Amino acid sequence: MNRCYEIAEEALQGRLTPETALQKLEKIRNEKTVSTELRSATSCLVRLFQSMSSISLKQATAMDLASHLRQFILTFQRKIVISKEWIKSIQPVAEKFGLVMYSDGETDVNTQVNGGYPDWISSPEAVNDAYQLKVRKQRDQVLGDGVLHSMTQFTHYQSRTQKQLVQSAMQMLPGETLTICLPTGGGKSLVSLLPTFFDTEGGTLKGGIRETSGITVVVVPTVGLAIDQKNAASKYFNAREEKYRPQAYRSEMPQAEKDLIFEGVKEGTIPLLFTSPESLVLGPLGQILLTSAARGQVNRFVIDEAHIVVDWGNSFRTGFQLLSAYHKQLLERSSGKVKTILMSATLTPWTSKVLKDLFGVEGKYTEVRCDGLRYEPAYMVDKAITEENRFAKITRGIGFLPRPLILYVNTIEHATKWVERLKDEGYSRVNQFTGDTKDNERRELLRQWNENSIDIMVATSAFGMGVDKADVRTIIHCGIPESLNRYYQEVGRSGRDGFASVSLVCYIKNDIEIVRGQVSRQFLTAELLVDRWMALFENAEPGERADEMWLNMATQREKLKDTVSGARNENWNVATVLLMVRNGLLELVEFERSEVDTSNVPRLKVRTLVYSSLNDAQTLLRVITPEREREKDRVIEELEVIKEYLYHPADRCLSDYLVETYPYSETVCGGCTYCVNNGQYLRYNATKINFPFRSRLKKESVTIGDTLFPYLIGFRHLLMTTSLQHVKGDDYPVIIQALINTNIRTIVLPPLDDNVIRTIMAQSPDESKKRHYLFLQQEELQYPYAKEIDGPVAIIYPSDLTIANLFYTWMKKLYHQSEETVFIHIVDPEMKILDEGKSIRDVLDHLSLPLDEFLAKHQRKADIALY
């Protein structure tokens, strides 16, 4: 931090050019050992130096410069002396940013009562916390394994929830669907990365060589995110050829690159393939993957940000809607063997239900919920009188808020007005991102945003998918979102680095009417659904069977032709068919794209389940109206919840509303109006792990190796006796390797120092040994891993009797939960069980084997195998 401050000092005093200062700073920021805190703290300096460099080119203004100078002083908590030249530029606007500048060049931030903040910023302390990067994220790293270490060099998982989800993914059987929920920043990507790394030995095995190897297809919301995730994954897969490495497919890539991917898909060599929904269902890639799946070379189908599949709004994309149809084809082509993983950070009960309906297979569906509310944001709400009053408040307050900043609005027109207003105020590093933003513009905006060239992004809800900038400090909502779910997803764009952030909502009375109108336009009423269906039905082509038909998604009802056309019409038609499927009236058989029609409009083949309701508009209307009314009530209720919170923020903690929206989460609040008023600033509760649904497929039983098998005939306990005082740090890797190679799947380890842990991880079996196992330590035994434990369990007891007895108590509970689990106790047989008042030898029905003898037997067997 000191060196970065010195660089800023030299630049602001004219001893370094801004360009040189930026080069020196980036060199520090790009060091491998740089901390997250340093990167987040210095992003304001990147923007400061950029603004200093651009100001002479009229690409930045004194307003931009002053905002970054304020953030620099508050983040580094040190005033600074700047040159007369920069004083001259900043002085005229200094008051708008609470800057105090003295004649000798010394510059500081106003420290008077309320720090100069406008009155409507009700919690200046929370804003200061965001400037000063107060730590909010709770760290609870847990022990990893040899596979994790082999891929990442990490010895620990980021959290017990991440570990649980990875374990669930590693244990999936062919044809199963796994839905997971883990907060943003929790490491969801590892849930698909690690099993893929394990199955392909880091990308060195192609599909078909072994049943578990093959392609993992990962569907992400945007092309940009596909490229980002491919780059992030590539550092873990060091295969010898490009076609054995992770790839990102996009429709506009050079043909030579496409051909390489097509070849890799056909041969089953690509371990990970990232793509967008459109690339998968609109172009040739999808068909090639289906052919590869029929050869057993597609292993997993993963949808990241899966909640988007259930977004039925105007911004909804046909590609996402057709993913369920494509998934059905993928399962059929693979003879039901493809594993499916759905990942999200926010799942409401409705969303999870729809995902289960669309992607779940009866008896093969598991849902693991590690929902967690965000620790980082503090929340403020303000009501403005008029639109002009809101403009005045925000433009005044925005100078006191940290960057990067996202300002969310409800309409494209409002976005344009806000950009114009902010530029009129003197800000130049401002841009907008809406549903009208073209693809090439989106990519350029995201590049500038990620490179800190944009300080304020004015956006509609379209700015969300694939946006993952870690150090966003402020979210402002100028309007009322249509639901608490949408509001929370947008607030969740901030503080992903684990440090405090700020959320502000400023609304006016008319906002509620605007959002009601938007909601009603996005909702497909029963009448509209019937109109669309009858048009599709009347223009359908017969299928191969009498109860099947092909539906053209370009079809339009006569009276709708002047109002809805093109892609939007296609979207609503697909939504109509999927709604009929979910209501049990149709079964979706397959879909295809026309090879002749250049518009590439899809056709869906459906099977009629209740024909009498499908060929008559009035009958169909009676059938579907009750369900559509329930759906309408749900949408209205969601709007009423966000309205209740915003209109009365002092009545209840925001997290109480959020727990009702996400019922598997626990109360967490970084500071809302209610909590601040009641002196309960920062409410934290640990994330829980829940299993709403579990697959009923029976996992393959694990048989213990023949080195130990004779000692467990008729017994469930084997005492592997030793004097624990004689077990040294160097002994653990030897013991653990022997246990895992004897098919022990779970090993409970005592407290160990970091050096021993690093040695254990480096020497434990990795993906090349094809042995999946689980390490547990004391702090993890209270959590639900026991539900995932299969096969023999080994417990290495510590000499500390208190901890040793905790291990025994956990074992005893697991013993009664499972009638098949056998236990290997590496223990001093005289160790006393405190609750029993006897030695462990006297309380367990067991056989004994000296540890040294077991290790010798194992070594002899290994030597013979090697010979």
C-alpha cells in the first residue's frame, strides 16, 4: 500500500507522468502474490491516473478526477499534497466531492459532522466502510484433497459449502441432474471444473477411452463470459494439443478455430466446452454434440446462471428457452447417461420448481441448497418528490459515493436521460447498457468496464448476465424493481471482492405504476396464450405419429401481426409451448432448425397429451386460466413485497424479506435502515446446507481392499493400533496413501500444521489414480457430509482426548445411520472414551491390526504390483 501511495504522490505532484504512474501501478497489481484487498484498493488509482492522462484530450473532466481523488484519500486514509496545476483543475468542483484543499497543496476530505454527505444518504458510516474496504465476507476454508491440489495447488476449499457441492458433483451417477445454489463469489465454477479435471486426467483422456471421460458442455449467458471462463479454466488443463484443452465456441469466430472445435467434439477430446445458448441451439455445434453424445463422448451438460432459464420477460432469449428441449435430445442420444448440473446464486421456490420440471428426471434429481445472503452491501432507501427532485438528489449525492458505480433504471428512455444528465453535470466516464445495446457494443462496454475505463454504468436489468467485476462499490436504483429477487440480484453486482459496498434506492410515487405496466406487458395471459396456441395448432405439420406435430415458431396469430413480430414473436411462441408442456398438455419431443430457411427459425415437435383441450380455444381457456391466474397472483405478490420494503424500510430488516424470498438462506444483513435504527448493525448467521431433493439411484457399493478385508469379516470396526505420540508429520502421507489405495473413501484427520497439510496434499492420490475420497477435520463433522459418505471410513485419532472423543461421538452417530459402513480406527487402544469411562478397545466390538503391520502388508503388495 505504501508503494502505491508513493506512486500516486509522485504523479499528483508532477514528478511522474500519469502514464508512467499507471505502468508502475499495474506492475504491482499484476504480481502473482498481490492480495485481493490491494487490487480493490488500487482500482481507484487506475481510474485516477487514467483521468489525469485523458483530461488534456477532453476524454475526462475535473469531476471525474475529483471523484477518484476523494476515493483515494478515503481508501488509503491519508491526505496528500498535490501540485498547483492539479489544484487549479480540481478546486472549482472540490466542494461537490467534500474535498478540502489548502494553499500549500495539502488535500483532504471533509471530516466535519456527517462528512459533508447529503442528508438523504442516511448512513455515512456505511459509505465510509465501502471506501475503506471493511472486510465483510466470512472466511471458512476447509481441508481439500489431492485432486483439488493437483488441479489448483490449493490445499483448502474456499468454504464448506463449496466442498459439499463439489462432493455432490463428483458422486453423480450417469443420467442424474444436480441443481446447486451458491452465492456469487463462492466458487461455483469448481463444481464443474474439478469433476471434469478428475474424469479426463487434466484433459489428457478423450471420451470413449473410459466411461467417465468425455466432454463437459457449459452453457453461459454471454459469449464474453464463455471466453472469460475458458481462459480461467485453461490454466488448469495443460494438455499437449489444443484440441485437448478447454474451448469457447462462438458463432463469429474464425472458421479455422471452429473447425478445431468441431474436430475436438467429434473425437471427444475437448474436456470443457463453453458456449452461449444461441451457439448451442441455433447453429451446427448442437448437432455435432448430439452425434458425439450418441458415441458416449459427452459426459456433462452444465447451465451456469440457470435461473435465467425461468426469466419469462421481454428480454428473454429463445436460446435459453430451448435449452430444456436440447437437454432432452442430449439425454436420448446418450441413452440417458449425460449428467446435468444447473448452477445459480439465487433460486426462489418458483425458479427451482420450474428447473426441476424442465430438467429433472424422475428419481434422478438432486438439489443442494447452500443459499447465502450477501454480507457486503449496506442498504439505504429514500423517497423523492418528483423526477426532477430525484435527479437533483442523485447528481448531488453521486459525488460522495465510491466507484465503480452502477445506476439501475427501469426503462431504456430513463437510461438515456440519466446519461445525458450526468454528462451535463460534468462527468465523462459514463455510459449506458440496455436491452437495445448491440452485441458488439456490449462486448466493448464490458471491456471498458472491466478495465476501469467506465466509472458509472447506467443500466437496465439487461446489465447483469455475465457481468462479474469484483470491486463494484455502489449500486443505485432510480426506480422500483419488479421483484425483490431482481433487486437483490442487481445489488449482488457489488462487493464481490468481499469488502463493504453500498446500495441506495431512490424512488418516486409514479415508479410503481411504471413497473406495474412493465410487469403486465411481460406476462403471458391466458387469453394471449390461447391465441398463440391456436395459431400454432392451426398451422402445424403432422409428425411421424398420429399424436405428434411440428410447430413453426415463426407463426403469428392474425390479430397480433401488427404488434409483435420477428425474434420477439418467436420468443413468445417458444414460451407458449413450454408453458403448455409444464401444464401437462404437451410433451416436447425434439426441435430443429431449418436448413433451408436462412432466418433459422426453430420448429418444435410436440406430442399431444390432452388433445380434447388443445383443439378448442374455449376448452383450453377454461383449462389453463386457473394456472395463469395463480401465476399472475405470484407476479403481483412479488411486486407488492418490494413495494412494502421500500415504502416502509424502518419496519423490518431487509434480510427478513430476503429469507422469505430465498427460504433456504439464513439472516444476514450488512446494515439496512431497520438494523441501523435499532443498533444491530451487521447481522450474520452461518450458511446452512440443505437437500430438498435427493436422487434415488443406488450408488455402487464400495468394497474394502483385500489387505484389510479379512479383518472386517463379521466386524464393522478395525482397531489399527499404534501409539499416537509416535505418529509424526512425515508419517501421515504414507498412512493416507495406503488407506486410499485400500479403497477407504473417507478419512478423518486430526489438527495438523500447514506444512504437514501441504505434504499430505502433494502426496495424496490425484486424478491420475482415479480414486475419489474425502478428507474431514474436526470443524466439519457437525455438517451434512455424513449424508454423502459412502464406503469405509478411517479415523486418525489425535492424542488430545477432547478432540478424540468428538471423533468417536461422530463415528457412533454415523454407525447408527448406516448399517453397512465399516470403520478403521487408527488409535492407541488404551485411549479413554470419556462418556463411556472405558478405553476404546473395551467399548468397540472389533478386531485389531498393528498400524506398522498394515503399512508393511500394503508396501509388499505395492512392490509385487510394480514388479
